[in-house]
Amino acid sequence: MYRVSVETMSNRRSKMRIPGFAGEVFAEVGVNPTNIAPGELYTALERNTIEAVEWVGPALDLRVAMRTISYNMLALSQYENAKAWASIKKDFPNVQLKQFPHDIFQAKYNANKKLL
């Protein structure tokens, strides 16, 4: 979940809680990855310590109330499970569901290939 809308490569530079290999991939495209304990994620987003968080997935992101401070949810595809996406839109109308912009998706794909 992101505090700001990520539309292009130029505005995706942020400090994000995303550990491990995924963090390495995001670092390749300009994100500053960090690892924050799960119990501190909400507070870190709320206080702008980080601008984005990768957690378990949309269901848990929304359950732990990140939707109250972070309104942009990006995914590889909104069409992977259309029924689930429709449910999220209905239950949490203030959350903006979007696909990663193509240029960002392509940059992450290329970074992934480079790192493997």
C-alpha cells in the first residue's frame, strides 16, 4: 500500500518496507527498501517514516487498518481474481486499486532478471 499514487517511474522513489529479494528488486528501480517489524508498520506509515509497505497481501493490509492512512493499493494485475478485487472496492471504497504502471512493471521485471 502506498501513501501517494505511483503513476510513473519518476514518482516511485520512496522508502518502502519490503525485505528480502523483493527489496533488492525494488532497490534496482530506485526504491529505498527497509525492514520494519510488523508491529511498527502502521505507525511508520502514519508518521511518514516510510511511504509504502509490502505486507502479506491485500486482505491483511486492509484488516490491519492500513487503509485509514494509505489509500493506494498496487498489484501486478487487477484481473488475477476479479471477484476479490470487486469485494475490496465494495468494502473499502476509499482505497484506490490500480495495476503497476507498465514502465514500473517492466523495470522491476528487468531488475529481477538481472539479479537472478
